[in-house]
Amino acid sequence: MTEPTSAEPSAEQPPTGGVGTLDTVVLDVPDLTAEADFWKALTSGTVSSESDDWITVVTPDRWGIGFQLAPDLVAPQWPGQEHPQQVHLDLYVPDLAAASARAVELGASVLRENEQWVTLADPAGHPFDVCLKEGTEGVTVMGATFDCPDASGLAGFWAQVLGVPVTYDADGVAMLGGSRPLLFQSVEGYNAPRWPDPAYPQQLHLDIEVPDLDAGEAAVLALGATRLPGEGSGFRVFADPAGHPFCLVR
């Protein structure tokens, strides 16, 4: 994980109006209750919806984190690309040691440590970073970071989908602004998901809320998305140009 700073070069891309808005970051998990309880406790969030195969936790800073039942999930084995993480969450914390210890107490495992952030895996094996930010109150969500072969290109796609600017683009890392930032990091030997093939799982996906599914589908396909199998009365499934699945929801 590389965190852009204001001292580093950036490139502004103006917002386009966007196709939709980021509604929920959704993790595939083999145990709904264990995973939701972990993230609820870590972020001091609350459960906003719950069913037999889905739980949504809303954090105090208004990020929706969803958990989708995937009993046969092939967990990532960070940092390699044989079973890649695909996407991870970055959290801001005021005290790195205390936040890391709390995460471990709740069931996380430490994968890597340095002075600015600690990489951990949650109970389902999904990596996430706790990043030092002095003065922040409690645990807040910095954003979601996508592994990809071309950070600049994928940031451009998502900037148009969400209608937010690219606020940083250099050295294989790009970042979108807005109230719910997305980050992109170029990864050597990137291994894309092949949803719905369980041997190449998605690990995590975004739900994008749109006012009209037909118009939303036409717009994301024109931007470079690919239609994937799977739909219901209120959602349709796509892949971004790097192969990450996402849903348009209404």
C-alpha cells in the first residue's frame, strides 16, 4: 500500500457527472456472522441490513461495508498473485500499535508492519491496512484500493463511472477524490478474477447505485465495462477493464 501525499505529483481529471454513486463495498465471506462482527467491532459500526446470505455494516463515517455469503471462498494469500487480494480496505487510525493490537484481539492476523501502516488479514483472510493519521477520531475508512495492471487507466474508468476527479496519478498509484475515495495500484503479474469461477474469486466488489439500470448498463459498457452473468430485479453484474466485478443496483 502506498499513500499519496500532497507533496507528490498529482494530475487532476475533472468530474464527468458520473453514472452512479458508490453504495457499498462488499466482501465475499464463508461466515457472515464472524466477519460482520469483526468489522462492526473494529469500526464501531452498526448493522443496517441482514438476511440469510447478506449483512451490511455502516461505519460512523458512513461507509457501507457489505458481507456476502460465499461458503467455498478461496481466501487470498497476500502478497502473491496465485491467490490475490484483488481489492483491500485502508483505515485511518490515531494510534497504530493500539489499532493493530485491537484488530488482532478481534481475530485479525498481522501480515506486515512498518512505521506508517500495518497490513493485516481479517478472519476470512481479506487483507486490509491500518494507516497512521494523527488527530483522527477512532477508526475511519480512508478508501478501497484496487490491484490492477494499469493504475492510471483504471482510475480513469472509475472517475467517469462515479463522476469524481482523479486527484493523484504517479509512480503506479492513482487516487480518486470525493467523499469515498478509491485508490489503484499497479501490480506486476496481476491475476484478474474470473467471476463466477470459484477458482479465481472476486474477493470484494463495489455496488454502484444508479437511477436506471438500462441507462446505467449502456453507460458503463460504453466506458469499457464488460457484462457478466447474474442479475435480479434490482441489480446487474459487470467487470471493470481490469476484470474486477461490480454491480449496478437500483
